Amino acid sequence: MRKKELEVYAFEILEKAGIKRGQIVLDFGCGSGAYTIPVAKIVGGERKVYALDKNKKTLDELMQRAELASQQYRKNGHMRRARN
């Protein structure tokens, strides 16, 4: 599958899971963030998506991708990593 196809698939799954605009979401075991960034686009900029994974390097890479995505979709989502 291509990146765009994966994103469309992710949106379909998230919609079926009941993710809606205005929610606060925890992506537990987020890995590379296949669902994290689409969730942020759905919930909107006034809410947050928390990404949690045991692999710090993966989280750091996800946060870099999230920063790029937030520049493109500033009005659609906001992501922040919870710190210990």
C-alpha cells in the first residue's frame, strides 16, 4: 500500500473506532505513528493526542514527523509527547 492509501485506511479504522473531533486520545504503543497523526487530524487543534511507546528513538522520529504534519495541518491537530 502507498502512504496515501494507508492514511485513508487509517481514517476508516479510526472512524469505526469512534474517534471524533474534540476528543483527547492516547495512542498506547504508537510505534511509528501510523494512527497517531491521522488521529490528530481528526480530533483537531483544540485537543491533544498523546503518543506512548517504549522505544524512545521511535517516539523521537514520530515527534519529528508530527512537527512537519502540524506545520501542514496546523488547524487540524496538535500533538505533544508526555514526559516522565
